[in-house]
Amino acid sequence: MICINFFEKVRNKGFWLLDKTKGCPIKKHYDEIQLLAKNTDKIRDFQSKKLHQLIHHAINTTEFYKKFKNVNFYDFPIIQKSTLKKYHDSFVSKIYEEKNLISVTTSGSYGTPMEFYQTKNKKQRQVAEIIYFNSWAGFEVGMKHAFIGVRGKNKLTSKIQNKIYLAPHTLNESILQKYRNILKRNNIKCIIGYPSTMKSIAEYCLKHKDSPNDFNIKSIITTSEPLMDRELIETVFGCKIYNRYSTYELGVIAKECGNQSDYFHLNKMSYIIEVLKLDKDEPCIPGEKGRVVVTDLYSHAMPLIRYDTGDIVKLPKTEEKCSCDIGLKTIKNVEGRVIDIIRNTNGDKVTPFLINSITRDINTIQQFQFIQKGTTKYVINLIIQDSFDYEDKERFMNRLRNLLGKDADIEVNYVSEIPLLPSGKRKYIINELIHWC
């Protein structure tokens, strides 16, 4: 556990007091998660009860699932993202008013962003999951930390949590210098967020001959992207990385073990997690790579039963065991979203987050593929709806030029399909200048 000072303790108390005024919803979820994680023999019965409630709710309150009455769980269809997009409204439970639900929009790593709905109870479960699994890295609510990601709307909560945002924007020299100063001068104890941005900051600090003694960072939690440069980041900041496998629409699916970095313990306290073969809807065998299919036991606003995340993981071989004493089952090699960072015409890095945000509110773009061909040459493949018009195109192109540079040579192709990779995924961001990056 990382030592926290008086003011951090005050913030910690403030967070839990605020939760207490609302009836302790987050604390109740946290205690339940912690109890189940310590008593894994109780998880099966817990999952069975929650699954029964979810299926009954889905069949009786949604258009999509009402036809699956009396169907065995493993006979439910695998729900692809394309199915969710096509029949989006039929997945939403009728018993909730939209104004009382929380809208969650994915980052769009697999194409255009998607909107999901959550109840307040689901959101509270997510928060409790994050707090619990962050504690594995020694992190507590209220600890001074830098967060690389989307800025939250609730400024009071962010202040109580002692969070400094580092926006994952174009990473030029001035921004990297600003982030370097923040990490060195603000007594930051933990960095949480996108590893691609952490890598760029670490490279910049290394270039300026910084050492771990120049920082007070005790722990790093990476999320949302594949972790590609662990050794570099750990060397520069002098602390261990704890990788978290999570998604916007679900929550924390698995967390890397503190003892062995290639093992991830599954969050079976909130989800039923299957790993199915890449080419068929059958369970993988030990040692095999497969697709992550998740049933969210708390997804009552928009039930997600056997939802294909699009991510690929590897199951441990039968003889492979994590050396820790945590009883939760494990997966290995979370590949997640394999995305290349590209550069603008000035040579500055542009993160996947910004590329994905270009189409966020242009609903007439169904899918896109971004390819960097040269230092100023880019190719964009678009799958569009019939209603895509001149105004949509201008908005899209202006955003691209603002992101890439006014002198960017951008070729736009309108296509009917974006080809699949051998893994079954579509790659939406491709950098053909890997040597230049």
C-alpha cells in the first residue's frame, strides 16, 4: 500500500462520506466484490442468481430478447457490435425512461463510436470495481494522481479524488514538456490511463535524462489500450505497471496480477466471461487464443448477454498457474485493440483517441479506416449511409485537417466493406510508416 498524506486522507474520507449521504451504494458494491473475491467458492451461486434475474428481466422488458423465453443460457446468440448497432433500440429495456439512464459512448476503436445505456446502479458497480482493482496497485481514492483520458463532467468528484487530467491530444514538444512538469512538480503518486500517451511522456523524459528520483510516482495503472512498452515506462518512472483490461460499456473485465505480469485475474464478481474460438462459437481449450464474450450481470438498462467485445486473449495452458494466492481464474496476453499511433504533417504524434473522436457525432458514417501512407499522405476509407451529405463531409474533412495539418494530402474512398484481418478483427488505424514512428 502506498503511503498517503493528511490531505489525501481527507479526500478519501470525503469521497466515502459523499457516498454515505446517498445510502452507501458504492460501498455496498465494493464490500460485495471484496467478499466474493476472497471467497471464490461462493461466486458460482452468486452468478447463477444474478444471471437468472438478468435473463428474466431481458426477456420481459426488451424487444430483442423476448423471443428467447425458455432458452438455455448457452443457446443465446453471440451478440456482435454490428447487431447492437443495427437493432440498438430493441436492446434497451422498456421499464426505464431515457432521462433516468446514463449514456455511455465507446471510444470507437473498432469503427464509429457506439452508445450504451446504464442504470445508476450499474455505474456505481463500475466505480466500485475500479476502486477495488486499483487497490491491487496500492492506489486509494483521494491519492494525488494523473489521469490520461477524457475529462469528467463532475468537477467536485474530480477534486475530491485529487485527479489531474492529462489530455491525450497531439503530443508535441510543448505539451510533453507541460506533462513532464506536472508529473515532477505536483507530487503525483500514480498515473492512470492510456499507455500510448505514457510511452510518449516516458520517451520525452528519457530524452531529457530524467531518472525515477525526479518523480514521486509509486504506481502506474494502464487501461483502454494494449500495453506495448512496459519496460520503458517502468524504467523511466521507477515503479511497476498494473495493466487493467476494461471497456467503457462494461467495466473492469480483468486485472493484471501483481505477482506475474502476464496473468490477468477475471472479474467474475460482475460478469460471466467466456473465451470462444476465433472462427466458431465454441469454448477455447487451454493454451488457445480466443474472443472475449461477456455477460454483464448488471446491464439492466441495456442487457448485454453473451456480448462479443471484439477483443482477443489467450487462455493459460493446463499446467500454467499464477503464483499468487488469489482464487480468481486467469487469462493471458490481453491483446485488446491493436492500434498504431500516427503522426501529423509536423511529425507530432497523434493518439488513437483523437482519431477515433473525429466521427463521434457524424452518425452518417458507419465505419472508417485510417491509413498513413507517407509523412503528409493519408488515406481514409469510409462506409457511409445514403444520407451522408456535403455538410457531413466538410465537417469530417475540417476535423481531419485540424488534426493532421493544413498541408495534409488526404484521399477519401467510399467503400462497401472494410476487410477483416486473419484474426477476425477489422483494423481501423494503420500506420505504414512504422520505422518513422
